[in-house]
Amino acid sequence: MNKNRLILSSFFILAALTLGWSLFQGKESINLSQSREVEISRGMSFDKVSSELKANGIISSETVFKIYGALSGSFDKIKPGRYLFPQNIEVSRLMKILVDGPEEISVIVPPGLTLAEIDDRLSMAAVIKPGELINFNVDNLRKNYPWLPAETKDAIGGPLEGFLMPDTYNFFPGTDAGSVTKTFLDNFYKKAISAGGLLFFTKQGNVLKIINLASILEKEVSDSSERCLAAG
């Protein structure tokens, strides 16, 4: 009897060790019929992250995911952002992606795009949700950007129209609209105000007039050399 108990106990111990090693190595695969997108919010607890992944079909077992997170020491290193997970991803790979954080997305803003078109381009790239840039309240940023005219609501096309300079921008998926707007405004200040000679106009409060004029010229005159002649 004691011998049987010893054999049975040894079996359970071996099974537990095998399971533990498998979890630590993260060899459990997650099978998805298609890639899934999930958003991890800033400040989200590990339990909430586990529940979110389970609810979206990213993981099959919260328990397995939590154990692996504890054994690997990764449970408190997950970064917020919007993620797109592929099919048949192992727990170890899933955790590495969450710890490394989402990859940056390059978004090209060519000359001539309206605020609405830029909003569409950013939402298509999963940087923001549709309409977030258009509807962003710029009043929240006036303290950090005192040169931003108070009459931006009267600008052609919307509050931020003309302040989003053509360039290549790098964003993380799921970046909040405030951070996206700051990136655009910082670039505008660097290239248009500081280096572009508009510092005088910012002090005179005439930035909006210059922006509206530039928007009209850009739409009405296609050739850059002709724009210079039209602007005088």
C-alpha cells in the first residue's frame, strides 16, 4: 500500500514539474482563427490584462498566463498600447510582445492633406480611433503652446488645420489624441515657427492668418514656385 502511494505521489510530482516547466518555457500555443486586436490601457492591472486577453480570445487560460507571468517575472512589465496578435502564438512570445511594447508605426503626411484626411490616415494605421484628432479640444494644450491662437476654432477645416506639417511621424498603436497632437504641434513649432521665421507673427498674434493664407495657397496653387509668387 505504501509502495503504491509512493508511486502515485511520484507520478503527481513529476506531472506537476512537467507542467511547471512547460509553463515557464511558455510552450502553450494560442490558436486563433484570425489575428486579434486588443488594447492594454495605461495602469491596467495584471489581472485585468489577463481578463482582457481571455475575453478577446488571445489566451485560452488566464491561470496559465498568470503562472507564466509570475514565474518569468514579467507580470509587472507589460506596456500599454494597441496590439495585433498573430495566430498560433506561444505564451512566451505573447509575453515578450507585451513586455517589449507595441512597435512604432510610421505615418507619412504628404502636403495638401486636410485635418480630416490626416485623421483618417492615423485611424487607418491604428494610431488613434476615427475622429479623435478632429474632435480633440486644443484648449487643453494652450498652457504648453501659448503661441496657439485663441481663434483656432475659426481656422479653415478645423481647430488644428494648418498646424499639422507634412512629414513622416512615428507613433505607437493606440496613442492618445493628446500625445498625437503634441507631436504635430512640436514639429510645427520646430520647423515653421522657430526655424521658419514665424516667431514674429506668434508674438503679434497673427499665426492664424498666416496659416489660413497658406492653406488657401496650397489648395489654389499647385506648383511650389507659383505659391511663392502668389504670396508675394
